[in-house]
Amino acid sequence: MDLHEALYTTRAMRRVRPHPVPEEAVRRMLDAAIRSPSGGNAQSWRFIAVTEPELKQRLGELYWETWEIIQTTVYPGRCERADAEGDEQAWRVLRSAEWLARHFAEVPLWIFAFSRNDPTGASIFPAVWSLMLAGRAQGLGTTFTTILGEWKQAEVAEVLRVPKDRGWVNNAAVSVGYPKGRWAVAPRRPAHEVAFAERWDEPVSWRADGPLWTYPEP
């Protein structure tokens, strides 16, 4: 796959099919992940690939609990803004996120990323992104989520038998599966609207009114 296609089309794919993810695909994703930059080359990361139905069920219950927390803390303002602005795109994202919360256990593969001595995530997050890009290269949809690590750190550690008192932190959980939707370049605000030159509020000298990569003409 062309590098730019992977970069431009790897977006959150929450709705996925229940078909199993081949072991070879998992191997390639994790092998790509560990090639990413690591502070001091410490490689202080661990990954747990979860496919066992019972484990996914238990983790899914925890995920749903966090989803309910989000409904009363994070999302109310978003829902109100989406209503007020008639923002259908925002509503699609919210509905997609709810689908993932309701169908957590049906996702064929979850990969949990752990790190230690990496308080800013400078090492683990590039690794997770590489994992997701490698998934895209094999036709797999992924979604990056941190809510279990945010609200259910201890419970996740217990379910997955993560060693206690060794400093391991769950930074992210990535859903993996063959997507129900189609690949596309995600709509975004133009780059020149969110970038500055030299100092804050100093405009860049260029414009990018649309994506600078599109699918090649057949």
C-alpha cells in the first residue's frame, strides 16, 4: 500500500465485522509497532492481544461502565452543540462510539497497550499509531480509545493479570476488525487554518484548501 494512502485513510473504524483477524495480521501489526521510536531506546512497552470471548465480555462490561461515565461528564456539551449547530457529522461520531460501547465483546480483536516510565506517552503512542497503520495496510479497521485506562486502570489490570507494583500503565486499547464501512479520506479543517508560522496567530504562507492526497484515478 502507498504510504500516503495509509496516512490519509487510517481513521477510526468502530463498526467492524465479527470475522476473526488472522494471526499473521496480528503478528505484522505488533512487529510494526515495536519498530517505532522509543525514548532512550528503552522499549518499555507491552501489548496484549485479546480474542477470548470471556475476557472480551468482562472488559466490555468495564467499557460500558466508562461509557456511562462519559455520558454525564464529557458528552453532554458535545450533544448540545451538535443539536444547536445541526452537526450531523458529530452525531455520526457519537452514534459510532456508542455502537462500539454496546458491541465491545463482538469486536474480534482488541490490543491493549501498556507502558512504564513513559508519563507523556512519547514512546507508546507512536507505537500504537504504527500498529494501526499496519492494520490499515492489511485492510483492517482500528479505533484508538483510552477510556478504560482513564477510569478502569486497576480493573483492566486485574482482568488481564498485569503484574502489580511494577509500574505498568494501560495507555490505550485498540479495536481491530474488518470494517463495515468504506475507506475514505477523513474530512478535516484545512491545515492552514490550524497551523501558524513562527509564532501563535501568525499565518502560514501557504494554503491547503483540500486534502493534498486523493485516490489516484483508475
